[in-house]
Amino acid sequence: MVPFINSKNKLFLFLILLLAFVLRFYRLGDYPALNADEAAIGYNAYSLLETGRDEHGNSWPIHFQSFNDYKPGLYFYLVLPFVKFLGLNGWSVRIPSAFLGVATVYLLYLFIKKLEMGD
């Protein structure tokens, strides 16, 4: 089995990660328009920053009620710093997801490398 360590593979990995980054971030805030869930995430993050409460008046909840269901709070809290520094817009709501998408490509690489090396 050939290890993934050589410089050709590093360049290939870099190019794949660069492509993943470009594909996820190109026109991130423009297309498609924010859907209802993304708008709710952004609004709740903004509300937490301004008042310390979500749209239903709950103080720093673990899960968020939205459209008659409950969503786990981790993504809402990941969006918070982006809303704080970039304002309430499509970019600030989608950036964490785009970064996690690029990170997933890298983690998949590490997983395949581990399988290939037989560790």
C-alpha cells in the first residue's frame, strides 16, 4: 500500500480542498435565497446577541423551537459570532456550514488514509 505522504499527494489534497472551498463559498450569500430555516437561525442568533433570549423568550436555550419543531442549538450558537461581526445576512448564517463542509472533505481524506494504511 502506498502512503499518502508524498508531495504530489499533498498538492492533490490542497487542490481538492481549494476546490471544495471555492465551490462552497462562491456566491454564498446570493444564491439561493435564504430559506425559512436559515432565516430563523439568523434571527434567533441575532435575538440572542441583542437580548440573551430566542424568538420565544427562552434564555440561552439548548434547543430552539421553530416552525412547530425543535432544532438542536449547536448550529445556532456557531452562527452567533458571524452574526455579531458580519451582521444579520446570508453570509453570516451560511459561513459555518460552508467551513464545516470543507472540513468534512479533509476528514474524509484522513479517514481514507487511515483505511489505506491499515491502522
